[in-house]
Amino acid sequence: MTRLGCTIFHAALAFCAGCSQESGELADMSAESAPSVLIAHRGASAYAPEHTREAYELALEQGADFIEPDLQITQDGVLIALHDLTLGRTTNVREVFPDRFREELVRGESVRRWYANDFTLEEIRELDAGSWFDPRFEGARVPTLSEVIELARGQAGIFPETKAPEVYGDRGYDMERLLVAELERHGLHQTSANPDTGVMIQSFSLESLRIIRHDLGSDLPLTFLISGPDADAWLTPEGLAEVSEVATGIGPTKSLLLQNPDAVDLAHEAGLTVIPWTFRARDASEFATVVEEMAHFLFELGVDGLFTNNPDLFPRTPPEEGS
Ligand code: G3P
Ligand code: CA
């Protein structure tokens, strides 16, 4: 693995996976000189099925500083790495459990949905989470958060996202408490707990982050994800000040920063890190390549890190002048 990029992020990240071992300079690093952080979005998900061991291992090989598990909860209360509330898009659940769907009306149409939370971990372990992506990944499984932590331990950090915590709350689960308890079981619940495996937490729900910070007392770096109709209001001095009462950073969509590049400096002035998403080789928006796109965000706009499906293409240094 290449050097683990790590940063203090305005003192929000007191841990550092590799800098202290390699350079011993952790205490002297300023936010300006800190390297940018490469987050493998759902693993190296351009090349392997998202949120599988195969995608995470490839991300580590490609030099990711953090791997990203989105979190869902099984019926028996286990946190798993899965993006959707449902299993239909990324597993063969329809074939293995053909009758275990809920029928719902969507825009007047009846739709069958196989919710992850309607299945036990043992049942979810039966599912093939690889073939939908490519037949050569047949047999890949949906991992638990615990398995993702063990996979990353000592090699990179993890950046779990509490997904739809209010939906799980309505079903009687406490996603934040489950997450902090799982981190504690692995000795990773506080910033200082394990210097070789950093942990940051992200959510679209500021309330979820508030619970983690204030109710559960975690001092881990927290990133508030920003998109949708309310986005512009969050990217104002007032909005960012409100975020900074709970979180240490923001995670806006990349298009928001292209429309409003001043938001990066505003967030930094509010003491917040900026980690946009999602950078993909197959969709580099207005740029010729995703490498150019990522370089623009890192070295022109000055973001602190980014989420990409292509960790191997992450530019660690600015492009040479004239190239
Ligand atoms: O967590 C950052 C980004 O992953 C948010 O989008 O839908 O891919 O989880 P999503
Ligand atoms: Ca995510």
C-alpha cells in the first residue's frame, strides 16, 4: 500500500493511520500541509461489487486511506455494509427468498421490495452479492461492519455512514447506539483509541450526528452530508455555523462546489473540513478525465479529501505545470 494520506483537518482528526509511523510529523502538521484523504466509495466500486470484501480489499491495494461502509441493520440487529434499504439491486435475494418481499405502491404501481431489515444475518449471508456486477464475483457476500473493521484494521481507516437512521428508529432499532457499541467492541470508539485505524462517521442526518456526539459522547470526526433542496442554505455562514455545533466537516455533492466554490473557504473558516462526493471515471462531469476533475477539487478548490469509486486514479500531487 502507498503512504496512507492522513490529516489533522483543523485538529478534528487527532488520529493518523500512517503519518506518525512514517514521518513522525503528526504533531507538527498544519491543515494546509496535510495530505488530502482518499476515501474509497463503497470500496473500489468501479472495479468490484460495491460493499463486498472484494471491493474493499481492492481499495486497500489501490492505496485508499479510508474505506466507506454504508450501514443497514439486519432483523437480528447486526450492522451490515449495504447502500440500499433493500437487497434487490445488489444481491440475488429474489431467487433465494422469492416470497419474502413487501408489496408497495409507488406512483400507482405495485412494487415488490426485499428489505434487508426483514432478513436475519444468517439469511443475508446466503445471498450472492457479486454476480449482479460481474459473473466472476459470484459468491461475494454482504459483510458485517465488524468484518469491514477487521479487514481495514492497521491498513486504512473506516468512514461508516448511518443510512436512514430514522427508518430504523421507526422499526425499533437505534443505529447510532449500535454503531458506537460496535466501534467500542473493536476499541475504535474514541479518536485516541487506535492510532493505526482511523474512524470518521458521516450522515445525511444532522440529528444522527448530534446523537453520536452529544448523547453518546463520541469525539470521533463527524461529517454532515449535504445534497438536495436544502443544500444552499447549509452552505452559508449561518448554516455552516449550525453544522459546526455538531460536526467537524461537511460532505457536499461535487456539483454544489462547482456552483459555489466559495463554500470551501466558508466551511474552512467555520472550522469544518470539506469532503465532496462522488468521483467516477465514467462520469467526470465537465472535465476531460476524473483525474483532472479530482485534481481541480483537491488543488484548486482546496477540499480536504474526496470519495471516489476509482481509488487508483486519485492524484496525490498537483499536475505538473503545462501538462
Ligand atoms: O457518503 C457519501 C456518499 O456516499 C453519499 O452518497 O448515496 O453513495 O451513500 P451515497
Ligand atoms: Ca455513502
